[in-house]
Amino acid sequence: MPTRRSPAKDPKLDGAICRPHGESSAPIEIRNVETGLVYRAASSATGNYTLAQLPVINSLAEQYGVSDAWHSSVPTQTNPNRAFSMIGTSKGMNNNAWYPYNDIYKGDTFLNVLQEKGKKSWGLYYHDIWHDKKCFTEYTFPALSNAGGHIATIDHFFLDAHLGRLKNFTYIEPKWGISTRPGNDYHPPTDVYAGERFLWDVYTALYSSPQWKEMLFIVTFDEHGGTYDHVAPTWDAIPPDDHIGDYKFGFNLYGARVPTLLISRFVKPGTVFRASSGTLDHTSFINTFLRWAGVDVNSNEFDLGKRMPEAPHFDDVLFPTPVNDAKLDVKVPASAAPPKSADIFDGVPFPAIRAITRDSKNEEEMKAAVAQYRADPAAFEATLAAEKGTPPR
């Protein structure tokens, strides 16, 4: 990542790890050791987890850096916000399109630009196949298939971290979860302790890696999960293009705040960061990553939306020399036993699980629908496609 001393020309950090979660059900409470500032984001409208209940994400925020003013890019669901983080726009989408297999966003991602213009290698690690032998991220952003990256399952991530062979930029896709099949993405209403365990496993793998001494680990959430926040988003967001969404939405409103953590030896303990001007949102990732790679964010050789070049970056949170050598020792809470229905879905892709869960009134109906899927997956998927298809954007 770029350093305070030389944001674009002389990058200090050799590797960047970005681990985007799903919706935020995990709070952050962090007191800046220098200013005494306390920030808490509630996990629901009626209550929130304590520091003791979620010790991993809270300890990482306290030991390293967290923003209390990072907003999702659009006030809506997962897919449009992930699109803003990858291609700088959702191309007019302001809702998820669930069937048959979510939206497909055509066009180069920032990873394509990093590889082609910045000459940075990149990797993508995932848990589940989403569709067509691809994980969610590669399927949703098909330009990644031809962007020269290393795409592999999550077990390869832990091996590559141990051997010190992670790419310059690494993107980690969590295991998606819903009520009938737990994930590790902190996604309500599933057990957040699985997210705590996975986050801890990733952190300890990175901390123990030969590459840790020059690494920035980023933890963020695509959107807030519908939970309450007393800070309202502002209406001064730059529309990324000329697309108009449903209800004549012009993409000039940010989404709610989400926790974003910067974890590195180059981040002082207890850091709480904000933009000096403008609003940090998911396009700030693209802006900062391109600067790190020495790519002109205003170049007309690629199109990552009109908001991205104006988005504030966060490279000045990093010090030019190490300022944080602490090693955390956290007791990770034990996860609850998975629901009985989780075993029913072994080998069934996540989109089909979601459709079956939606349409089934009880466990017997779920079993019957799974049997139908196993008997003829193509026919089952064709039914979903006929129900509600979404053309590529």
C-alpha cells in the first residue's frame, strides 16, 4: 500500500489483503488511546454485541485502525455495493437480483487495472462454487476470468500465506451463510462466532506469514445489514455514471456506515480514521489501490466510474516505518452447533439453497426440493432462470 511519505511512487508495503464480509451484524466499539473517542455501531435496533462477545474483531480494531465514518456506496443490498467496490458503479442496480444466480456486471474491475496498468499480481480465494464452476466474485464480475489472477479455494490461501507466496493483492471471499446453512461472513441471522473464528484464522495466518512485515490487511463489510445507525448518510455522493435506478434513484446518496479495519505494522494502535474532506466509501478502496500501484486514478484508459477519482484515499493512515509490533492473544468464542438443515444441503450450490429455503415451509419440503435438485440440477436451475432472470449489465 502507499505510504505517507510517497503515496504513489515509492510504495512501502508489498502486499494488500482485502477481506470483504457480508452484511454487518458485528459492532465496533473502540476508544482512541490518544483522543479518548469512542465509537459503537449497534448490531440491531434493539441491542448489540459486547466487546467480550466478539473479541476478535473488536481487539483487531483496538490494536490497529478502524474508521468510524466509512459508508457503503449505495443505500441498499450486497450486490450493488460490491459492484461499487470492484468496478466503481452498480450500473443502475440499486437492489439485488436473486434469480437465477445474481447480477452479472460486465466491464473491467480494479483488479484488471492493477494487473494491466500497475503490473501488480493478484489472487482470489473462496469457499464455495456459486455457479458455472466459479465462485461468487468471479461469476458476478466475469472480467476477472481473463485478468491474469490466481483464483483458488481457501485452503490454498492458508498454504500460500504460510509459504510467503501470496500475490501483491489478495481478495478473500467468505463462506456465505443464511439461516439454514451457516457461513463465516458475520451475516445475520447466522452465528457470528463462525465469522470470529474465520477472521482470527486469517489474521493469525497473515501474522505468521513471512510477508507480514510488509502487509496491510483490510476487513470491511459491503453493507450494514439493515441495522440502525444514528448517523445519516449524506446526499452529496457523486453519481458514478448516467444510469438511473429504480424509483428514479440517481446514486447521489451514500449508504449507512460499515466497519472498516486497517491492520498492519504500519498502523498505530488505537487509530480511528476519517477523511479530511469528502466521504470514505467503497470507491475509496479502488482509489487507494490504484495509487498504491502507481496508476493515475484520472486516466482515461479505463473506466471505473466518475466517483472513484474523487473519492478520498486512506494511504496517509499508514506510517512510513513500522509503529505496531503487537501480537494479539484472543480466546475465540466457540460456534454454536449448525442447524440440522445444514446437512441436507451438502453439495448444493448456495443460490439453490437460498431458493429452496425461501419456498419451503418445513424440513420435509426442503428435503423434497433438494432431492429434486439432485435428480436434475439443470432442470432445477432452468426453473429459477425462468422465474426471474437478470441480464448482464
